[in-house]
Amino acid sequence: SSGINAEYGVKNQHSKLLAKSGLIYNLETQDVKPGRTPEYLSNAAKMLVDIHNSTKVPAQLYGQFVVQHGQLDRVYTIWKYLEGYKDLDRTVLGLTSMPEYAEYEKAQGELLRKREQQICYEFSFWPEYNDDYDGGIFEIRSYRLKPGCLYEWGNQWADAIKVRQKDAVMGLCSQVGEMYTVHHVWRYLDLDQRKAERDAAWKSGNWGESVIKTVPLIKSLNVDILRPTDYSPLR
């Protein structure tokens, strides 16, 4: 028991050191039935914007993206909660007061094969992203890590990220859902620029040295190239 409590204390302390204070994110992954993505997005367009603008629901729509290359027929939706779990609880209550939301959930559920949710914090070392241009593509790199190595991951990436700050959108770590999962989101003008930026980073000693040290920490990696929806705030 004392060992478990000690381990929890260490992990809890690491979370406090690694996480940006206060805010959390809800990363939803929706796998749509083939051929039904246009209908799914059409349904979502009004409802998600209504939720984002609602005074009763504190959730903020951070961005929504469709996979262009990778796991096709997949949609990523990211919600932001400025006051953390308090806002998450308020959102659940607020949505129950929207009768149209229940109908929306039922209609969307019929279009899905699978959906998952992860409640995440943002890494404290991740730079603030300046969304100063429209267009381009996004990339989400989702790493499943070995248990117990998150702090080392943070140490290495705190150095590596300095090399590629202009491309870095957000770095998330799961707290609810699939645990020991990290998501790095990047932005580029196109796939050619993605290749050029990654090649340039590998020529930097700091990037290569830090990233190579994280390889033994990884159980699996999935990479999806994304395009934002027309109503995504981040686009």
C-alpha cells in the first residue's frame, strides 16, 4: 500500500510539473462510417458552433479536423476548458439543458463506427501557439508511452521543442481515457514544407539528440495529416 501511495505521489507531482496550470482539453476521436463524413460534418457545423457560443456551456471549441492522409474517415474534435474540471462538469450539466443536443447525439451516433475521448492537460514546456495565418495542413502524432517514463519524455521534449517552435501547435497528455498517451500537433503550409522543416530539425544537434532518447520510451506511434473543417476556430 505504501508503495502504491508513493508511486501515486510521484506521478501526481510529475503531472503538476509537466502541466500548464488550470486549463484542460477534451480530445474526441470519431471514426465515421465510410461515405458518411460529409453528413456527419454537416450535422456538426451548427451544433458545435452553438455550444461554443452558449453562455450555459463553458466548453470552447478549439478545433475540428478531418484526416486527409492516415486513418481515413476519422474526425478529431478538440474542446478547451479554461477552468479545468470545473468547466468540464459545467459543460456536462449545460448540455443536458439543450434538448436539441440529445437529438444531435442520436443522429451522429448512427453515422459512427467508433468514438473515443481523452481528457488531457497541455505540457507546460510547450510554447504558446500564434495562429497568425489561414490555410495549410495539420499533423497529429499520437504516442503510446511505456508506463513510468512520462517525466523523462517531458525532459527531452522541453529541449527538442525549442528547435521547432514556429510549427508547434499543442502538446497534450491524457489523464482520462487511454493513459500514457501523448499527442503532438503541428502545422505546415503543405506536405513539402513539412518535409523541409523536419529535415532541417534533424540537422540540429539538439533535436536529434533529444528525440533519439525518447525512442525507447515509445510503445507505438500513429501519424495523421489533417485538414480543418470550415467552422473550426483553428484553421
